[in-house]
Amino acid sequence: MLAKRIIPCLDVKDGKVVKGVKFENLRVEGDPVELASYYEESMADELVFLDITASKEKRKILIDVVEKVADVLTIPFTVGGGIGDLGMIQELLCAGADKVSLNTAAVRDPELIRVASDRFGSQCIVIAIDAKRAWGAPGRPRWEVYIEGGSKGTGLDAIEWAKRAEGLGAGEILLTSMDKDGTQEGYDIELTRAICEAVNLPVIASGGAGAPEHILEVFERGLADAALAASIFHRNIHPIMEVKRFLASRGIPVRM
Amino acid sequence: MPTILVANYGVGNLRSLRRGLERAGARAAIGLGPEELEAADGIVLPGVGAFRAAMEGLGAIREALMEQVEAGKPLLGICLGMQLLLSKSYENGVWDGLGLVRGEATKLPGSVKLPHMGWDEVIITRDSEIAEGIPSGALMYFAHSYAPELSDGSVEVAHTDYGRKFASIIERGNIFGTQFHPEKSGGPGIGLLRNFVSIVKR
């Protein structure tokens, strides 16, 4: 049976991992290559690197990081953040990324999804959707798609956008609840389930993980295929194997 | 140390595969020239892009590749590279493959989420050097929507069940294939690459 995936997310800025990564037994804090190896050994199923470098001139640094990470990992990894065109996608894949995630650029030019998946294959094109709850009809929630790192509303309905991305050739959806992100109160189950029921693509749920129970909930009730988390793994509050053992004890297929 | 050529017929992540082969004890080269094919001790067809584009990319060296493989040089097809070995593919049209293994690549049923993405069980169904030491039921990393339907079931070394049962490791003489990505499947995947390197060394 296909295993449910556990995916730590690492924010990278100017070639260093930032945002609360804290390991006592790690020599170089913030080194993406060391952290990547650490997570592979800890039984992460996949990794996501989100580049939050503001300046486009520093692209070379990101490519360098991707090459070095690819040299040490024997599990897949995705790179996202500010990817705007086919040239950039090609550069990242050739540097050793297995998948790229597109967000703002795909909303601005949805044809990019079609062209990129035709050229590189659907399996390496992930569409990242940042969704925020909006007022819908009574009893019928809706979520709006935000771009530019969650700073700008688009008016697009998240469910409609997910379906459109699927039709254009997306291979996976990385769904972040902006309402839950950073709260550690649990994933947005209603949002995750709504997207999972609307498309026939694998969906990675993101935003809100604070405990193993939240991950169980997003698999069982949210119907997600993978769960992404940052702080609970980075701060080693709940090591990946602890989460996996818990999930396995509740009947969820995981890789151990 | 044997040299294994990763055929560079398209655009994608070949770096991980090269590193995987190096980890498995080979010298790995990336290229597409007929001389490189001849010089290599073994050849890998990686899994990048779409079927039709891949066959076009292979066009120029098809003859040279067939010649080398028919002469007994070990060949390993990975993911799409395994599907290229088959007679035919139905990926966005109908396309001829290399025909080294009789069978077709067909789309997995819509009753399951596609692509088939992530870690899934590989059930070993017969002995083969390529699968030596890999426990039946080992999890390997998959990322595909099409999968082989073999004409001759004896080619199957292992299968995986996702929507339907399909061969996830194949062997016909010196020709091998995996539907999953061994270079992305942690320890068991590197083990499989090591087996291929041993076959190449022989």
C-alpha cells in the first residue's frame, strides 16, 4: 500500500536554513546539506526547500545549495520560492531537484503549468496554493488563493484553482492554510478535504502541525497524501520516527 | 571500477542518478554519443520527461544503443526509461518504443490518484540478480502515471499494486528495468543499483 509521506520543510535564505532550526547534536546549524542528511537519516520521506531569498541576483547561491543537497540525498526533494519561468525550472532540475513548486508565477500565467509539465513531466511540477478562508454562502466555506508569499489576494477560489491546475498538467498540490500556518493548532481539515475531494492529484497538507495527532487527523479526515511540517521537526519536539510510530499504531501506512 | 553511461536524452535530474551509481561503486558518465555508448561497460536509461520526447531524444543513437545491448551490454531503464524498453506506449497518443521487452505502457486507472507518487511496496515474484538482497515488500519511491503491461509475464521480477498490478522490476537477459527510482529510494534503492553494478562488472 502507498505510504503516507512525512515531509519536513526547510526555509532557505542566502544559502542558509533559517526559521527556528535547533539541534543540539548538529555541528553546523543552518547548513542545508547537513540538515538534509540529518532528515534523511531520521526517516523523512521527502524534503521541501523553500527559498525565501529576496534578491534575484543571489540565484546562483540557491543552485549551488541544490547541487550540494542532491549529492548527499537518496530521497526526493522539492524546491520552491520565486520560480518564475521555464529556464529557472530547468536550471533547478538539472542541478538535482526532483520537483519544483510554482505559486505566484502559475497564478499569473497558468499556461506555464502546461508548458512545464509537457517538457519536464507532470511528476515534477508541484503547484503550491496558499489559501485563506473567505466568506462564502452560509454553510459553504470558501478559500481565496493568495500569492507573493501570502501578501496579495487574488480573488481566485482555491478549489477552482486546484482543479484548473490539475487540468493544465500539475502533478501534485502543496496546500498551505494561511489561517493555520504557524499556529501549531492543527491543519485546516475542512480545506484539505475539500481540495482532496475536488482533484485526483496527490495533495500535501501544510500549515498548523503541532502534534502527531494533527498529522493523523489530516490523513484520516483531511484525506491528505502527505503532511508537511516545519517547527515540530526542527525543534525536535516530535521526532519523525515518533510521529511515524504513532501513525502506524493507528493503522496509517508509513515508511519505517 | 566499471563505467556506466547515463543516457542524456532529455531534460531533468540526472545528477542524483549519477551520484547513486557512484555510491553503488561505478564511475558514472552522462552523455549521448555513440562512442560513449561503446566505451561504457553498462548503460542506464533515466526517467525524465515525456515518452515521445524521450524517443525523439534517443533517435540519433537508437541504432548504436540496440547494437550494444544486442551484443550483451547490460542496460537498466528507470521509470520512463523502463517504459522506453517496451514495444509501445499510450502516453498522450500511441508511440513505438525500443521493443527490447514485449509489452506496452498504459495509464494507471483513474480510480486512484495520479501520478502514483511516493513510497510503495515492491513484491518480489522471482529470483533475479538485480533484486538480490532486497526484501520482498521493500518500499521504493515512485512518480509515474503510466506503467508496463507485459506480454510475457516471465520477464517480471517484482510487481507493485496501485490501481492495478504492474511489473515494477523486470529482467530479460542483460536488460533490466525498474518503474520506481532506485536513486531516490534510500538504502534499498542503492542496493539495487549496486546489484546492477555487479552485473556490469561480470
